[in-house]
Amino acid sequence: YENLVVLGIETSCDDTAAAVVNSHGEILSQVISSQAELLARYGGVAPKMAEEAHALVIDQVVQEALDKANLTERDLTAVAVTIGPGLSLCLRIGVRKARKVAGSHNLPLVGVHHMEAHTLIARLVERELQFPFIALLVSGGHNLLILARDLGHYIQLGTTIDDAIGEAYDKTAKWLGLDMRRSGGPAVEELAQEGNAESVKFKVPMKQHKDCNFSYAGLKTQVRLAIEAKRINADICLASASDEERQARADIAASFQRVAVLHLEEKCERAIDWAVNIEPSINHLVVSGGVASNKYVRARLDEVVNRKGLKLVCPPPSLCTDNGVMVAWTGIEHFRLGRFDPPPPANEPEDAV
Ligand code: KG4
Ligand code: ZN
């Protein structure tokens, strides 16, 4: 295949995203329409509402991605779309759009797994990244350690037994009364810089377990109790809080972050030891997903990886959080190996999907 030009569509959660990428790994365009305002107003994702929000903007987002790339649908080689995991009502909006574009122009279709996309985007960012490698995927809904042996061949080393780290960040932000118009993670990260990370002694989860699994539900509870003990009122926003109260909130944010990330560090070390033992050619740890855009997370994991003699690959924040580029790129990776579906019929009725 000479030069593939692939449109990627992502609608698995609360962002409507599209991008055009070519097989040289050049990002020709990237567009994201976020539902952050809706989320802040209603305090979470309601599937039906998210579906309507996706439906409202999907045509425009895809058109903008094509326009920015100076292309039309006819110039594409294939269309890639996230088919799961995610909210099925939301996924369907993206899949319908992808089938419509592909069907109209006789283009092959590549169905993409959201977590594989978070993983493989690292191979666009770091062209030297070869299989096998280890990946830590940290987002709002997932907390995974995997051994990527080859394209499409992944071994799960660990997962969360309850909540993902991003969920713990989001709840901590909410209970600390931080601005929820954007996702909670960045708000906690920012406030933590003003805090003393040693001031609240949270317990590191799963210390006694000799596996690579995660648990964040207990830490969430510890944070909630600490917030109650300090009588922090989340109805008073941070900007209106007294200096003393602001410091108390920052101390909790910093203490939470230290322990939440320590948990990642410990399990990554264990996973590296285990995986390198069976795959000595491993050179890299990939860290991706929304939480990987956190600077403290990146710095701490970089130290772990250096100690183990490996290299860290962590995509820039815009490619760590949900985006269309990772879907387009994963589509390209699969397409190159002949793994794609034939074009859907033209004029397929919408409710067929
Ligand atoms: O990958 P992603 O965009 O969507 C999912 O697939 O879930 O990840 C979103 C999660 C949210 O929980 C958000 O709070 C978290 O990633 N996140 C962060 C940061 N940026 C996003 N968590 C900590 N620090 C950040 N800077
Ligand atoms: Zn994601």
C-alpha cells in the first residue's frame, strides 16, 4: 500500500471526534467537539443525552476534519470507527456515520477497539516502537496493564477490580468543589501543585496483593472521608474559598495524587519484571489514556521505566485523551495487514445499524 488516507471517527463516550491520518503517520486534521458543558451541568454522562449531543454534531465534525485536511470523502482510502467498548447508543452514532461515508464512496471499513487505539497511537508518536511492549492504559473507565505481543495479540496482565484511576480523579474534583466544566483530572492536577502531598496519609491500595491488578474504590472512600473530616463544602467553589480552606483542599488533592500514582508505579514495576522475564526483547512501556496527560503521572512513571532500563512512550495530551487520530491510525495498522470489512451497501437505511 502506497499512501493510505484514513478517516477516524470516535464517539464512544462524551467527545465527538474525527481525524484524517495517512500511513506515513502524518496527522492531516484533528477535530473534537466536547460535551464538557453538558457534563458540568448534569454532573455526569447520561447516555440518551450524550447520544443526542453526538447526533447533533457528528456531520459537522467529520466535514470539518475533511475540510481541514483539504480533502473530500472521495480522497479517502478507508474509514475507521470505534466499535467498542463504550456507551452503545453513542457508539452507534459514529458507526452509522462511518458506514454512510464508506457506503457512499465504496470504501472499506475498519472497526476499532477503543483501548487498542489508546495503545497503538504510541506507534504513531514513536516510530521506533516495535512489538512486544508493555502498555498501561489509564482513563475514566479503564485501568489496564497489557503485554502487546503483536498487532491484535494482547495479554492482559492486570485490570481494575472496581474503579479506574480517572474515575477517582473525577470524584475527588467534584468533592473538592473544583470547576467541573472540564474533566476533573486536570483540575486536581493543578490544585495538587499548591498542596503538601505528605499531609494526609492515604493508604496505598492492594499492597498485599502480588498481582498486577488495581483498585481505586477504597482510595475514593478515603478521600471522601478526609474531605468530610476537614468539613470542606463542595458547594463553595475554590475561587470563593478562604486561604486556609484552599490550602486544605490542595493538601488533599496532592495527597490523593501521590498515592493514586504510587499505586500505578508499584503495579507497573511488577508488570515490567514479569513481562521482561518472558519477553526479554521488550524495550518500552507505553502509558496512554486520559490520565496519561497528567505531568506528575508521566514524571513518576518515567522514573520507574528508567530504573528498569526501558523507555517510556507517552503520547502528547491531545493524543492521550479520546481523539479521532488514534482511531484513524489503528485503522491504518489493521488495513495494512488486510484486516478490514468490505464497503457497506450504498444508501443503507439508517436504522439498519
Ligand atoms: O481516555 P479518556 O479521554 O476517556 C475515556 O476513555 O475514559 O480519559 C478521560 C479521563 C477522565 O477521568 C479525566 O479526568 C482523566 O482522564 N484525565 C486526567 C487528566 N486529564 C484527563 N486525570 C488526571 N490528570 C489529568 N491531567
Ligand atoms: Zn478513552
